[in-house]
Amino acid sequence: MSQYSAEVPNDELVKPEIKSYYENFYAVSDTPDAHEKYASLFTKDARLIMASKGVSGRDEILEMRKGMWEKVAKRSHKPTKIFSFGAGTNEVMLFGTVDYELKDGKKTTVEWSARAVFTEEDGDLKMSFYQVYLDTAAMSQAK
């Protein structure tokens, strides 16, 4: 079982393609030089909110993504659970942790949650909205 495979409720409300999407998404997210690939997992007009910073569209997502690696040497997401907003919906909530190793050698683990909305674009499932909730102060407390 991959570290990127999250639990889903037994009610079958989380579509299998969403579960598979996240296995790929977090593997890409944890690859330092996969900036273009990361941005391509969002719709052209997607909205991404990371803690208190929000951007719209692939170009801005690409720039935010590059910035997320400025002080980070390595990171490893471990999504724990995915919950659906209901039958037939493409909206989910997630919970997990992420281990960071900073370029200065410090390390920390941060819990996060996220809300996501999926849309089909050019025959592929992509996120049109993704908001991540996490404690940004945890990075400054890295040891």
C-alpha cells in the first residue's frame, strides 16, 4: 500500500477515481522539480488557497508551487482519510500529515486538512478548487 493511499468510508461515496487522483497528486506534490506536472493537475481557471495565500489559474498556481519549495529540501505527504460531501458530488474533504525537511536541516511534521472540488477538463479529472488548512507556525518551530 502506497503512503499516498488514504482511507475512504465504506459508503462508496468517494469515487474511486478521486482516491486514485490523490495517490498521484501527492506523489507529484512531493517531487521537488515537478512544478509543471503539479500545475497541470488543476483546471486552467482553478482556485488554490494554501493557508492564508490564494491564487487563481495555472500560471499563479505554478508560481505558488515553486515558492513552496524555496525553503524545503524534502517533503512527504501522508493523506489519512478522504470524505465525500455526498452521493454524486465531486467535492471532498481530506485529512493527513506532511513531513518537511528544510534546506537548513530542520525537520517538522504538520497536520493538514483540505477541501477540494473536481471537474473534468479535456477528459481528465482535475481540481477546480483546493483549499489547504494548516498551521504555518509549525514551520517556524521546526527542529
